[in-house]
Amino acid sequence: MTEPTQPALRFVGERRMQCKDISDAVLIGAIRRTKPVTTGGWRMLGHVRDELEATIGWVPRNLLMAKLRKVCDTGQVGGCPCGCRGDFHLPEDCGDPGCCSQNSTGRQP
């Protein structure tokens, strides 16, 4: 859902903002700085988004979800990049043997 005070798109120069405009390190840093809501290290999407936006400015939700899918696919972050749960964690915080430690994608096989 788009916030009423924000435009639907963000531009970088003359083009629409893309995943490549958010570095993996910046996103993972935002996840790391976000306080976990559980003992398993899970961080909620809204909290991660707030932390990321404090660093780089407003990010459209669909773009953030696309970037989170990319870092989950590479195993840099575990969580739910489809948006149904909206929680993410760092692999080193994962205590579930069926989640991050069993495969490189951070998703169930």
C-alpha cells in the first residue's frame, strides 16, 4: 500500500529507482540495526523499512520486496520475501535447521 504522503515511484536522476540502487550491504545493515521482535532474531518488514528509509530515504514497498527477494535468494537473509509474513532475519540468527542453514536460498526446498 502506498503512503498517502509519498509518490508511487521514486526516481534516481531521470530513471525509476531499481533494486541495484539499494546495495545489499545497506539493506543487510538496516536489518542488522533493526531490533528483533523474537528470540529467533526475526525483524518485521515495517521496522526494517523504517530503518532503511532512515538511511537512504523513502523506498516504494514493491521495490523493497523485490530487493528482499534477491537477498533471500542468495542466502544473505532469511525470511518471507513474498510478503505473507513480512519477517526477516540474518542467517547467523537462524535457529531453524530447515530454514537458512539447510539450503542457500533461505527458503524451504
